[in-house]
Amino acid sequence: MVHIPSRSMSKPDGQPVGQVAQMLRAAGLRPTRQRMALAKILFSGGNRHVSAESLRDEAVDARVPVSLATIYNTLHQFTTAGLLREVAVDAARTYFDTNLSNHHHFYNEGSAGVCDIPTDGLVIENMPEPPEGTEIVRVDVVVRVRPKS
Amino acid sequence: MVHIPSRSMSKPDGQPVGQVAQMLRAAGLRPTRQRMALAKILFSGGNRHVSAESLRDEAVDARVPVSLATIYNTLHQFTTAGLLREVAVDAARTYFDTNLSNHHHFYNEGSAGVCDIPTDGLVIENMPEPPEGTEIVRVDVVVRVRPKS
DNA sequence: CTGTGTGCAAACTCTTTGCATAAGT
DNA sequence: ACTTATGCAAAGAGTTTGCACACAG
């Protein structure tokens, strides 16, 4: 048996050293199997918008054994760690967005799908002062669309 | 016993003739006790933002016997009838808004309170084209604020 | 009277939690 | 070894539904 080195393999002492593992470490999260797997699903494509359930489905497809509770935990941990952003478009489901930059969303009420609006595609002017004693955290714009009839 | 006429009393045949009753009739909804009571709570002040639970609390305060299921039914019926508008600011709770005009919202993440941003206080420019095969239903802007620390 | 609305309680969905087991360092 | 994460199942919140009774027309 010959040892074949690889970016995503473990060091002799067993510590994973891949990019994903380092991203998790940097965020203060231990690179466990489930977190690594979910992080790979989430961050190895372009920008993604997932719900807990859609991510679970992807994990199942990828043969990753992970419970729904862990999906929720992980999504919130990633959000707290600044790796994901929560998007409130529909009261029925919570969506998470891998795109952390300042941008907004289309929400298709027919398919319940979310997609990005590029930052430069929309400008808000004449922003009002927030109520006294409060400060602005973020401005979310949701452009609701539906299939043309 | 003397008959004292009033705008909100019933006609001899028992049909309520108040403004609220007529609003409901116009919307195709029978002016029942509960719907009348909830409509009065909702539409006899300025613009309101309610959740099912806050409306139930108000109904209890107003000595209106109404079940939570009826609150939900009524809110959705009013929304479908175009008397209310649903506002998606927080995935945890559904808010309904009596202000039907084109406007946006402040959402206080600390108190979970919603309030209006006047239409003229915010302008969106350079609106992008919606995805192919879809048309824009509405644009919602939520300015998330939190108590100043 | 006839049909619609309401209340109640139970069902349902999405999400969170408690605790024993498994995995990471 | 010691600590933290995971899985499972059960609880929890908010919302919806089914059915018998009550009310509006």
C-alpha cells in the first residue's frame, strides 16, 4: 500500500487539511464529517440558496448521512460564523444564501425559488432615517415574481 | 323600551348596515359577528401591523369571543379579498398590514415590531428585468433595524 | 330553513431540544 | 482522555383542518 498525498486527506495525526477544513477552523468550528460535507455542498458551486430540506435532499443524494437536526444546527452555526446569510422571503420556510455580498433577491412565488439580483442592478435612494434609538442592520429587497400567465 | 337608531345597528330585518358591514359585503364576505369585530379592530385606527396572536390579544381585550382558528381564517380571507396585505419580514411570524398602498417597512429585530416607511421616503432605481417567463408581482423592501447599543 | 361561519381540538409543518452515543483534537 | 458534535425522538411554535353546532340571510 502506497501513500498518495492529497489536499483533502488527513495528515499523519489525522487532522484534515483541506480548504474546507481550514474554512471551518477559521470560523471556529471543528471540521467534522457532517460540517465538511455540508460545507462542500454549499460552497463548491456558485451562489446557492438552500432551505433546510433542500440541503438535506442534497446530502442524501451525496450519500452523506446527516440528520435534519444537524442540518438546522449547521446552517445556524454557519450563519452565526458569517459563512451564510439568512434570507426572509417566505414565512413558511427559511432560506440561507451563500452569497454574503450586498445584494437582493427575486422570489418566484410559483416555484418557491430564490435567486440573486446583482448589486449593480438595483439602487435605493432617499433612504429614510430609522426610528429613534435604532440603527439600520441591513436592507433587504425582495422582488416577488410569478410565472407569466 | 324605545328604539334608538344607530349607524351600526341592525335594520328591522336584522341586516347590519354599518360601514364595516358594507365593506365586508363589498368584499364578498358575510358580515358575521367575528368578522365585524376584527374588521373594526383592524380598520378603525391608522395603519396597523398585526400578527394572528396580537390580533387575538386585542380581540380578547375588546371582549370579543373569537377563536384563534377564526383569527387565522379571517386574516387570510381579508387578505384574499384585498383588505389586507401579508408582509414577510420574519420567518417566525406572519404579519398582516392594513396599509394597502405601495410602501415599505422597518422591522425592529429587537422588539419584532413592524412600521411603515412612507412611499416617498425611498426610491428604487435601475430595477432589473425579472427572470424569463416571470412577471413582477411586487417589490418588498425591509429595512432591518435594531436598538442602538 | 339552508348554507356558510365558528369553535374546539387534533393534525400538520417546520424547527428546536435533551440526552445517550460517536467523533474530533 | 476530554470535549464537542451528532442522531434520534420527542417537544415546541405557529398554522391549518375536520366536524358538530350556531348564526346570517
